[in-house]
Amino acid sequence: MTSPAHILVVIGSPIADSLNHALAAAYVDAARTDGAEIRVVDLSRDSVPQHPVVRGELRMPRTSEDVPLPDEAVTYVAGVEWADHLVFFFPQWWGTYPAAMKAYIDRVFLSGFAFRYRERGSLWDKLLTGRTARIVMTMDSPRAWNAWMYRDAAIRTLRTATLEYCGVRVRGVTRLAAVRHSSATTRETWLSRMATFGAKDARGVTALVRDTLVPA
């Protein structure tokens, strides 16, 4: 018998009850209906980690003398460790994602947990290999402006410089534009699409993924 998918949903908007929250809710409801186990990090309600102030806060503690993780970081790291599949919902602000989501990434995707440098050379170990991810970004700017002026910076940094760097395979990227001028009908279409993604991910992430995880 196949174990249920473990899906961690991160809502990167610090503004409660936003469009991103509605999109995430549609995804979560459909994924749960199809049997997935879901955990949600909502950065409009859950604690936003304080940004690192010393170098030691950028890595997992190795000894009792290392800088300990704050309580919220311990919880957030455990959520990623538990998950087979990560889903990020966030608005594009100033060409990238909100500071609250950047703070979450800085305190969770740590050296010794998400990746590990090798003693020699420039190579590293990807400690989150076996996990998958989906990215959903809303934006007021047109798609062409995001592509040509911003160079798709938010997606490129999250997908390439963070997730894939740590071994997470991104299964899908969705850019919803332009929110400011969208109609009610368009938003309903977006919500329906998120529900489709939730059901698809719940069925597509299996226990086989957990069996291939590289220990942190």
C-alpha cells in the first residue's frame, strides 16, 4: 500500500488573506481530498525568523558550542525534513519575493541540512535530493516585463540558486499575471488550476520519494 504524500506548503506573503492565501487554500483542499498529508507555513501568521546576524546561524549546529537554532527555525527545518514535496506561493515584490520569505529561506536552507560543502574543491553535496517542488508566483507586472526587465529573477533565484542547488527537483512553475487587472472570472480560473495541481501532486508524490532522501 502506498503511503500518503507529505506536502509542505509555504505561503510567502506577509499580508493575511491575500490572493496567495486563496490559491494555497484551493491547492491544499484538493491535495487533502486526494489523500495527501499537508503542513502549511503561513508567513502572515506564523513567526518570521529573524535574519542571521552571525555566520554560525547559516549552518546546522554540530556541537553544543555552535549557535543553536531558534525555536521557529527548528520547527521549519523539521517541516522540510518531513516533506516529500514543497510548494511555494508568493507575490512578486520589486522583482523578487517578499523579505519574510527570504528570511524563511535563510534560516531553513542551512549548510549541514540542505547542502554540505566538501572539504576539497568547489563541489557540494545536495542533502535534499529526492524531494520535489512546485512554485506559484503572482505579479502585477505583465509576463513580458518580468521576462525582459526582471529576467524572471524571483523564479530563477528560488528554483536554481536555492531548491535545485540543494537537490530539490522543481516539477512546475506557474506565473499568474497581471493580478491588478485580473477579472473575477480569471481569478476563479486560477483557483481551479491550483486545485488541479493539488490533486495531481497528491497522486504523483509517493513513498518511493522518501526512500531516496539523502540524510542531512
